[in-house]
Amino acid sequence: MLLAIDVGNTNSVIALFDGDQPAAQWRSSTSTSRTADEYAVWLSQLMTMAGYKLSDINQCIISTVVPQSLFHWRNLSRRYFNCDPFVIRHDNIPGVEVRISKPSEAGADRLVNAVGAFIAHGGPLIVVDSGTATNFDIVGADGGFEGGVIAPGINLSMQALHEAAARLPRIAIEKPDNIIGTDTVGAMQTGVYWGYISLIEGLIGLIKAEYGAPMKVVATGGIASLFEGETTAIDIFDHELTIRGLFEISKRLKKGAA
């Protein structure tokens, strides 16, 4: 069985594949200090609940934007799965050309998303990934990665607002009843919620105008569901995009080895 691991700045998603089908999926807060043995205890309990055990795993693929965490995940794979994990880099993904001036700067998450989006939705695409940062990634008609835009994520923006202004409280992200707030919380909710949607819509419009060709827009990431149904700028909400990308890469690697 294959274990696919996507380590983000805030959360990590771990998916177990039984053949071509996802068997289970879990989400955890990202940690740079949790050891391989601690991961093994945590994962073993979750797998037991799903009817599996650690010894069922014989393949592992990892995408991470947190280099400090890789040591422990790699040790987990070697120690408990008896295999070296395949770690995503800009230069080792079969079938993906990275067309930016400094390819080594392309984040593993952005490249995996490009694969997952292209397999499911074709191209060209804009992939809007809402997490700690909000990425607008461009996927070409042939699946190549063509760059994009990086903006602060909504939680990061909200945290900065609270920390920099002494009298502004920490608030939950939710759709306000009115655009014009009649108190501080209402005013902040409009600025955060509708301001973020306006940022998404504005950047999508600018990207499309510069690209000069029809593009689908696919949204993913932990925050994306908050805006589902609230904007026509996004064509598809695809919450399985990253894990699908990791699985597709593992399939390509097997074909290449064969």
C-alpha cells in the first residue's frame, strides 16, 4: 500500500491508498519536533481504526514545504515501512516541465497541485490554493507549471491585523450579514471575508487578462470551502487535488521504473 504525505505550513494531510483507491485520509497539525516514533504511534492507531496496520505500507511519497519536518517523516518510512520515501522536488516529477526563471523555487505543494489539477480538469488552469498563503498557480495546456502569484492567506492576514492593532480583537472567519459593519467585529468580518473574495476575484481577472487564453479556475486548500458558492470567479472546488497529484506522481514513477 502507498502512504501519501502532504506537509503544509499549518496542516499535514496523510492518505492511504489500497491499489488505485484511497482507503483512508487523515489531517494533523504540522510539527517540526514530532519524531518518527511519535508519528508511528499516532498513525498506527488511526490505521487500526480503519482496519489496516503499519506493515501494510510498502511505498511512501512525500511533499513538504517545511524542510525541518522531512527528517522525521523520512525516518518513519525507513524505520516502519522498510522503504525510502520519494520526496517531491522541482526536478524529479515525471511529465511536468517547470517554466519559471528559478525552477528550484517552485514549492513542492504547488507542483503537486499542478499535477492533480491537470489530471482531473485539463489545462490551462489557475489553481487557487487557500492555506497559510494563497497561491494562484498557472498550469499550461500541456500540464507544465508556468508560475503564479503568492498572497497572504486569510488567517495570516487576520492574525496580523489583530497583532498590529491593539484594539482589534481576534475574530472567527464567517460571512457577515451586511457589508457595512455597525460594530468592530462586523466591520472586520466584512474586511476579512469579502476583502479576501475580492482579492481572489481581482487577481483571477488580472491573470486571465495577461494570459490571453481561456482558463478554468480550480480552488483547493483548507480555507477554500468557506467561499464555495460565494463567487463565480471559481469554476471548480476540488478538495482532493493535492492527494490526487501525489498518487498520480507515484503511478508515473512506477511506469518509469517498469
